[in-house]
Amino acid sequence: MSAATVPPGGGSPREAGPGGAGDDRVSDMGGPETELDEARIAALSAAAVDARQRAWAPYSRFQVGAALLCDDGTVVTGCNVENASYGLTVCAERTALLKAVSDGRRRFVAIAIATDMPEPATPCGMCRQAMAEFADDLPIYLVNPAGARRTFSLAALLPGAFKPEALLQWQAERAT
Ligand SMILES: [Zn+2]
């Protein structure tokens, strides 16, 4: 797998770094403890931009890269992988998530998602639900190669997510 590590961060300054053109970040984060410091955000964003170059998107030409930061510091990347049978297409975010889980990593700290849109694209609903299986909340950094960044949280992008706990509770009650 393609793995790299992000240097451990010190503090977690909120809204650090330049707020230049295109930097229309929306901060819906729960609190400072959930935010990464600027160096780690930059490294994660760069990994997502790099992963985007490996996208297999001959049909849509819409290349997406993702970089998922695991709690052990590992960064697992993913790109979208299209198929001539369109419905088989897998998004970059789920590629990264499935790679991580299949390698035994289930706890995540943040994800960066790269597209080349002036206003970096948000993850699709399917990917939001897939991430919600493993994280109640997660900082989501939407970036593009030009350096724009928008910041969201998973909880803000998918309110009322269907959680594994709900299914497990239903099954437990049904068994009694
Ligand atoms: Zn998706």
C-alpha cells in the first residue's frame, strides 16, 4: 500500500496559515482538539493532491484524490477508480478507507480530498456514510492543486447518519 506518515503535530492553532484567495474555508469543527496543526493539514493535503494524479477516470475525466490520516500517523491514500461498467466506479475516499480498514486501521484523525475544482468538491453521500461507519466525526479538508481549502466536519456533512450502534442495538433488542 501507499503509506506515508505525517510528522506529529504540536499545538492545533485554529485558522492558522494564509487566508488567501480561494481560501473560503468553512469551519464547522467541533472544537480545537479535533483540528490538525497547519503543517499536518498541508502534508495531508499534498498527499491527496498527489494521489489524485493516480486516478483512473477515463470516462468522467474527473480526478479525485484522498488522504486518510490514521490514529497511528499513517496516511493511506486513494483515488477514484472508474470502470467501463460505470456502476463499478469507486470514489477516492472509499478507496482510501477500504485500504486502511483492510490493513487493520479503523481509527481515523482526518481526511483530505483533492479535486481540481475552484471550490473543492465535497464527498458524495455514499462516502460520507462509509466514513460514518468508523468515525462519529472527522475533519474533512477539501483542497485543490492551487491551494484552495475548505474545511468541514463529517458530522456537519452527514447529520443523522445511520450508525452501526443503531443496528447492533436493534439486533440485541430483537434477540431478547
Ligand atoms: Zn464518493
